[in-house]
Amino acid sequence: MRRNVRVAVAIFAAALPVTLAACSSDSSKAGGPVTLDYALWDSAQLPAYQACADAFTAANPDIKIKITQTAWGQYWTNLTTEMTAGNAPDVFTDHVAYYPNLVKNNQILDISQQVAADHVDLSQYQSGLADAWVKDGKRYGLPKDWDTEAIAYNTTMAAKAGYSAADLAKLTWNPDDGGTFEQFIAKMTVDTSGRNGLDPKFDKKHVKTYGIELAYDDGSTGQSSWGNLAASAGFTFLDKNPFGTKYHYDDPALAKTVDWEASLAKKGYAPAYDKNSSLGPDAVLNAGKAAMTMTGSWNINTYLGPTATQKFAFAALPVGPKGRKTFLNGLSDAIYAGTKHPDQAWQWVKFLGSTGCQDIIAAKGVVFPALKTDSDKALATHKAAGQDVKVFVDEATAPGGTFTYPITDHADQVTQEVQTDLERVWLGQSDGADALAKAQKAVNGYFAQP
């Protein structure tokens, strides 16, 4: 639900700036009840945030919350249209890939003064989350949640291949031969004659179950695919983050990583790019067509919830040459610059980032709330439901084990360029070094623009 950033960012870039002079006056000065529009994209989170809205209105009877949920694929397009028309939601869920453009176009409210005046303790949030929403000394959101990445795998197939959960916790990876991670993928791959990928007679042209389902369309970050592995090989996206000005897409460590990932399809361990299902990894895994994938903690209930038709579990990402590395990303709640109710919107955003709401989110067990104290509460909720998801928290708190999502200007251009160039690698039309050298040259050009 957080992928396909490429298309949405491109559309978003076309939005027209909001004229701040058009912003409405603060209705709180006039008094009277108001209804705030609040937008989010994840349907799984809607009940939890409705509970937050009910609790907020109970404490603030003059402020009602109307929640609109729109699927990720349409969320940013709709928001762009609404902002251009001047009728966007008062408060909305925001992503780090998008907010620099919102700032550039004067479409998002700086809440620095409100945070300081109300003494919001930013150290209460998971490390690194609060800093992501600051540009040029101004704050554009309060942390909402966080996520890390892990392996989601079919436990029945893993056991049949001879792997236990303890075995998976010790998997290693390198870009040269894929380490024990590739051996695991190979053994989970089965052809129509029942031979696994390590069998000399394995028939890669007639595969019944692929060892891994890859997220090829993973933008310029590879958040649920090559990004984590490249980082474990020493790759870093930027000279500094947030708001660096020099990407490192021409790093040989990244080129070797994408070449390794492309090799999986050539060996028959993963579906080829042009034959990959458009339904998403969870649908492929539930159909028994693939045995594992890499995914974020926002998909916990996709694989462990009641709709899963196979038995799945999560394992930590493999340990690379530079250790085990995962994205640590988080969303925020932000205020539309054109809201007619900035004071009430701030009260709602502050509540969303407080224990009042975040405890409710933790109790629902959908995502990990941004507050450090709520990670254990969320874990307890999952444990009570029979779900072992501790691996995500262990990864988030491992010293040196996380890195943050790249936050820069020109994100729309960078995303389109890198995604397009990597498609040539997935299609076998280029190797990683040539494709990423082209991407690097183009990205350098974007940042050379005035």
C-alpha cells in the first residue's frame, strides 16, 4: 500500500501551489462547532482511527471528525486535485516521499509554533521519526507510526524444505552468491516434477512454486526489495538525510545487489518481471504460487490475519556483509495549509500523536504507533491474537540496524528515473552498473537545477 510511489509522486508534482492568502480565518475565534475532514489511505486502520476520533470528540464536543479513506492508488491523486481546488481535507496522513513537494507548493502548515507552545515532547517518539518532518527549521507533521521490513514466508513450505524459524534467523546474504538466503530461496522453489532449485535436474521452465515473489515496481528506494539488501552491503542513498543533495545510485554495491536480484528470475527462483502478477505478493503467496516475499510491518495482518489462506510467519531480513539492515520509515499527520480551522486541526493532530490515540492504535494491533511506549503494547496485542511479530521491533531497536527513507527535493523525478532504468535490468536489457550510471547522471542533473 506504500509502493508505486512513482506514479503518484509524478501526478503530485503537477499540483498548483496554494495561495496562503486564501486560507480561511481561524474559526475558533468565532466559536461554534466545527467538523474536520481527515484523510487516510489504509482501510485496515480505519476502525482504529474512528475510535480515536470518537474519543477525541468525546473530550472536545465542538470538534467532530469526518474520516475519508481512499486506497493508496488514488489517495495522492485525489489529494492533489483537492488541494488544487482549495478543498483538501483539514488533516491528512502524510508520507516522507511527498511532503517536500507539499512544502514547496505551500500546501502544508508549519506547526513549529504549536508544538513549542504546547510543549510536545518529540523525544517520546521512536528514534528518527520526528526529525524526518523538519525542513529549514520548520516542522510539517507529528509522527504517526513506524514500520520495518522482514521476510514473510509459508511455514508449511519452509518446514518441507527443512528449515525451522531458528534456521531463518541465521540467514546470511551477499551480492556475489546470495549466501544462505539464496540457498533457502532455491530450496523453496519447486518445479512441476517436485524438484527444488538446488536439484541438478530442476526445470526452471516449469516452476510450480517460486521461492520468492519480488516487488519489482518498488520505486527509487526498493523499500520491500533491493533497498534493504543493498544497505546491508554498504550502500547509502544520500550524502545526508533528510534533504541531502547527492544520491549514490552509481555505488557498485547497489549495482551488484540489483544484478543479484535480477539473477533470481534467470535461475527460475522468482517470476520474471514481464510475467509477474499484478495482484501483489500477498495474493501470489496465498495462492501457493510463491513461498516468501519481503514486506513491511504494515502488512502484518495481511499474512497473519483471518484473510490469509496459507500459514505464514515472519523472519528477520538476512545478515549482509555490513550487518542486518532495514528501512525504518514512518508516517505523520499533517495539516492542510488552506484549512479554515487551523486551531482545531492542531488539536486533532496533537491528539493523534498522543497516548490518547496511540494507545488505541496499539490495542487494535494494526500498525506500530510512533510512541516508544506503545511498541510493547502493540506487541502484547499481537501476542494475544497468537501473532509473533517481535522481529519487527527487534529490527527497529537493533543498534545500527536501521536507516531512514531518503527525503529530498525532486523526489518525483528521481523516482521515475530510477524505476524506469531498473526496469531495463529486470527485463535483461541492461546490467545494474550501466542502468544505475544512467540514473545517477539524470539525478545529478535534477539537483543541478536552480
